[in-house]
Amino acid sequence: MAALGRHSRPHGSRAERRAIAIAAALAAAGFLACAAGLMVDPVRTWGAYLTAFTCAVSIAVGGLVFQMIAFATSSRWMSVVRRLAESTTLALPVLALLFVPVVLGAGHIYPWADGARAVGEHQREILVHRAPYLNLPAFAARGAVYFALWIAVAWLLRARSLRRDRQGQRPGADPEAVLGRDRAISCALLPLVGLAVTFAAFDWIMSLAPGWYSTIFGLYYTAGGFVAALGLLLLLARAAGRSSDLAGAMTPDHTHALGRLLLSMVIFWAYCATFQALLIAIADKPEEVTFYVDRLRGPWPGFIVVLIVGHFALPFLALLPRGVKRSSRAMAVAGGWVLVMHLVDVYWLVMPQVVEDGDAVPHWLDLAALAAVLGSAVAFALWRQLGVPLVARGDPFLPAGLRYRSWS
């Protein structure tokens, strides 16, 4: 336990400050490029921005869900990576700020925000029917509620975690009792956080085609974000584990546990994707099949193949061997891979409703928006993490977590 604090620096290392500067520079360059894109092709720019934004939010909220599950299940091994999971949620405030451009640009990409984008009399009738829900003030207000909930829960859990670090572990204290309030908060609010992600998926992505609906779509989006959050945790564990206090805590057993969880969530994501397609195909309703009709022309069938192979088949096969899941290097590669596949997935969800047939896919504006959103999120999260130990030293589950052994 004493060795866990030897690498911490109150103001962060030079490498950390350099990383913040690089991320901030990328964000600035991305926003400048997006500003130029608004003059050239505003619809494509807003579509690219929405893709980057919804991808980043899903990962940050996925990290929050990971924390809440750890508390709700009283998991010991997760205490070792709890602070890493906290760090993935630190970008939520800046992402809330980045939601403002989505509201401002809604008229360019959402048919319900601009009736001229509606195709056909039937879609116009649907928009009139759904106008009490699909209107700009309600859209903005719901988004504010989602972020208020996510930020409040993330802040509360992190504040309690940092306070325990300052107070230290009390000898003889019952770990279950010390973390009782965190567990109560997580158990009570986890359903609300899940519902917020579900309705955010409905508002931000599904309403791009307001005539289409799928009751499993929110779960599909949430599962993809959770997979990506696990991938980010594995990347962070590898990057930080060699030069921080995490080096004295993270073992192949913890990597193996994260790998098992990643494998199960990859399967769950594939289950959601498959059954959404199967149920829509079986029902064969015109208003439901439009989602896949739009994605079976132009360049989009190739994305389906990439997702089947890259988001499921390859990770599934790669994560089966026990030795792979115990290698931090191999799991970092797997984590980076599923992060990229999640971006491809969100791109496939958003862009077919935005771009015209024959438009370039991908486009330089996609990279610009990605740099703007992810650069801002990474820079802000790194800045808030400066000087904070990467292991929650005051966590009463940490001693048991450090002794964790994975036998399966």
C-alpha cells in the first residue's frame, strides 16, 4: 500500500502537461476546420460533429456506469481501476457545453427541426403528430436534464472517493459500511442513468429519421458505449501502469477480469444488434425497415461487414484465449480496436441520415469534428486529473482488490 503513492505529483508530470497541450491544440485546430466546414458544407459539418459528440458522450457515460456497477455489486477487484473509471467521466462538463452546438445546428440535420428536410407527406404527418416531443426547446431541455444527472452522479461519487483518500483508511472499519452510501446512490440512480442514455439515443440519433423507431435502440447505443469505455480503461491501464502508482496495483489478474468483462459486453452488443435486425425483418413494417434500407445502398453495406467482422467476430475470437486476456499489451491493442469500432458504429448510425448519395465517405470534416470534440474532452479530463493518484488509496475495498486472483 505504501508504494502506491510514490509516483504521484501534485501538479502532474511534464508528460501529462504536454498531453494536455497537444489535446488542446488538436481541439483548437478541429474547431477552426469545422468553422471552415460550416461555410463549405454546413449539413455535413453538423453531421460529423454529431457523430463525434455522441461517440464521446457514450464513452464517458459508459465509464460512469462501470463505476456504479462496481459499487452496486460491491466488487473488490474493480477498486483497483475505480480511479481510472472516474477519470473517463471527467469530460462530462465540457461535453455538456459541447451539446450547445448540437442544439444550434439541429435545423441542418434533424427533419423535425426543419420541416423542409422531411421527405414525403407521410413523414410530414408524423412530424406534426410528434411535435409535442420533437421540438427544439424540449430537445434542449431534455439534453440539459441528461447532463445534469450524469454530472451530478459522477461528481458525487468522485467527491466521496477523493474525501476517503484524504481521510485514509480507518483500521477495523467495515468496508461495506464505509461504502454503504456509495452503493445506495449507485443502486438508486443506475436505472435513471440508464434511462437518460436511452432517451439521449432516441433524441440525438434515432430522431434523425423521425419516422423510424426501435425499442432496443437505446440499449444498443448504451452497450456500444460501455464496450468502448472498457476499451479506454484497458488503454489507460497500459499507458499509466508503467509510470504511476497504478504500477504497484494492476496485475495480470485485473487485466484478465477486464478482458472477461469486455468479451461478455462484445457479445451483448452483438446480441442487441442482431435481434434489432431480426425483429425488424420479421415484423416487416414499412416505417421500421427504412433504417436498413438507407444502409443497404451507397457505401454503407461495407460498414455492415466491417461491424460484423471488426466489432464482433475479431474481438470475440481474440478475447477467448486466457493468455491474451492476461497480457496488458494485448488487451491495450484490443481496447484501442474496440474504441475505433465503436466510432465506426456511431458513424454508421448517424451519417446515412445526413449525407447525400455520392458524397465522400469518410470526409475531412469527420476528422475535424473528431479532433474538436475528443481533443476538448481529453484536454479537460487530463487537466482535472492532474495531481490526483490513479489508485483510490482510501477505498476500503482496495486491500482485497490488490489481493484479487482470477482463476477462471
